[in-house]
Amino acid sequence: MSIIEKKITLCLKKVFKNENLPRNINKLKIGSFKSWDSLAHVNLLLLIEKEFKVKLPLNNIYKIRTINEIKKIIKVNNGKY
């Protein structure tokens, strides 16, 4: 598991406290859990912005729907990972 995946997993655990996360988070997307609705998704994205010190593109934020999309944005915006 990469550093990015570890940090995203911690974010997922904070937002989805009552959910059982799979070991492989790469296939997760909005709606993967019953509690993963639009509000929880925004909370997750805000936490990821804070944890990774990146700014997710506001004009495209509604298009970010999967963990893989989040990982790509982090890699592009923050090369140290």
C-alpha cells in the first residue's frame, strides 16, 4: 500500500467510522457504502485537501467520484507522494 493509499484510508476511516473498509480501497467510489452520500463525499474531499495540502479543482469537484480519481489529482498536485 502506497503512502497516498494509507493517508486516504485514514481519511476514509474518519469519515466512514461505522463502515468496514476493504483492504484494497482502489475500487471504492461514491455510493460504495450506504453512508457514502453526497454530503459524506464532500466531507471526504475536504479532509483529503487538508491532509494532503492540495486544492481540489472546484469546477470539477462534482466529477471526482472514485478513490482512483482522487489519487490521480493528489499525484498531479503534490509530487512528493
